[in-house]
Amino acid sequence: MIELLQWPAMLATVIASYLVASHIKSRRNQSFYWFIAGNVLWVIWGWQDHAYGLIALQVCLAALNLRGMWKTD
């Protein structure tokens, strides 16, 4: 069942990628939350699959997303 988690993780990442390019500030800000949601879902999926490289990547990307949230004006 957890194998299906990759699909919402992918969808959250695609939505975030779409929103981050928006000209509307509120949509750009929403993208960070979508990215974080995708990061969490990918970590959960990666843990059950022992994909530790993917987990490390998602932790790094989440840190960059948090930095982006704090630096956005």
C-alpha cells in the first residue's frame, strides 16, 4: 500500500514546480508548502524502500525550501 505513496509525492512536486514559476506572489509562496509536502512524502516512501540517497536528497531539498520560505519577500 505504501508503494502508492510515490504518486501523491510526485503530484505534490509537480504542483510545487508549477506554482514556483507564478507571477503571483501568493502562489509562489504556496509552492514552498507543496515542496515540503512532497519532501515528506518522498522520505516516507524512500524509507520503506531503503532508498537512503533519495532520503538524503529530500532532506537537503527541504532545507533549501525552508531557506526559500524565509528569504522570500
